[in-house]
Amino acid sequence: MPGEILFSQEAGIATLTLSNPDKLNAVDADMWRALQRSMSAINGDPSVRCVVLRGAGDKAFAAGGDIEEFLTVRATVDDALHYHEELVAAALDAVRACPVPTVAMIQGACIGGGLEIAGCCDIRIAGESSRFGAPINKLGFSMYPGEMAGLLELVGPAVLLEILLEGRILSAHEALAKGLLTRVVDDEAVEHEALATAARILKGAPLVARWHKQWVHRLMKGSPLTAAEKRAAFDFLATDDYQEGLDAFFAKRTPVFKGR
């Protein structure tokens, strides 16, 4: 039975659940396609202010790709290029390109493709018993370069090479120390902390969250900002939310942002 991506939305928070419980939520081809479609739809929905990605149940975020289907979906070079470029990398790019904040709620195994997905999220909350790695060197294949971007940007070449060359499985606290995670909490507190993180994000101005993501990604390119970009950094001055933020500050009340 193929896996699926479950979608729900409540009060500005969209939740995407990687669901393939018989295989510890291993991500199959249909799930990669669905993840890209779901993220693309979210990216065009102004009512969504935060995205939470999680695995079904508490045993795994995702235990990698579905290795059983590798014999068919990437039997040739052309098949493999299509699978990894058009399915996997495209889905990961859609997560990275999400204009609103993304939170990975990690319980259990976060391996291979699961680690790639989590690495593309802005914030990663994990339980103490979670484990991380990409031991594909033991399976005789390498990580596709198009799938490395999120992890490389997150932890840098030294840590990424350590993960790939040794193929070790890391504990949550070791993953935290290496920069793979934002924070580690008790296993029973993962869902509460992830949702609390999303709630804190929702308290801020929606456009500001989008702009902060936009500018961080832009600065990562390394090239100097143009004069037009420098002026665009002050687009907030013309927004209603900026005026609301100031009014609320001086009135000592909680601001009510409208996203405009």
C-alpha cells in the first residue's frame, strides 16, 4: 500500500503528515510528488502563516526513501535522474522555497530522505530519543547533489561529509550539537513544543516573517545587495501592520496584524 501526505489546516497553521506507517513513514515516489504538490499549494495560499511537517505516529518522522521501489523507479540512469531530480529534489526545493516559516516536528527516526526534508525546514524540534543520519554508504549509493542543498546550507561541508562518510546514526543531542536541530525536548513534549513554536510565529506580523525568510535566503547567495534591494528592505514602512505594531507598542496592548 503506497504512503500518502495528509493535510490539515487550523487557525493559520497547515500541517503536512508523512504517512507510511508500515514502513516507518519511508517516503515513496507518490509521497514525493504529493509533498511537492502540497507545498506548492501552500505557497500560494495567503491564509497559511506557518507549516508544520511531521511523521504519522511517534516512531518515525521518516525513515528515508522507500528502498523497495528503487528496483523499479531508478533501474536506469534516466529513471534515477527523473526520480531524484523531478521528484525528490523538486519536493525538497518546494519546502525550502516556502515563503512562510516551516517547523519540523521530529519523533523517532529521521533518516535519509527524512533528514533531507527536515533539513529544508526553518526550525526543527526533536524528541530526546529521535535519531538521525544517512547511512546510504552501506547501501552502495550516493546522495544526489540536488538533495544536498538544504543540509549543506544548514550544517556546512564538514558535518555533511561526516554524516555521509561515516554513515553513523546520531542521537538527538549529538544532532543538536552539530547544528542539525533547533532544540531537543522530552519525547512527550515534542508536539506541544512544535505547536507552541508555530503559535509564537503567528504572534508576529505575517509579512515580516516572509521578509525575514526572503532576506536570509537572499544573503546566503553571497552577492552584494543592489540599490533596489536595499530600498525594498524598507517596504514595511508602507504597511498597515507596521502602523499597528507601533500603535500597539505605545498603547501597551497586543497588536492585531492583518498581513497587509
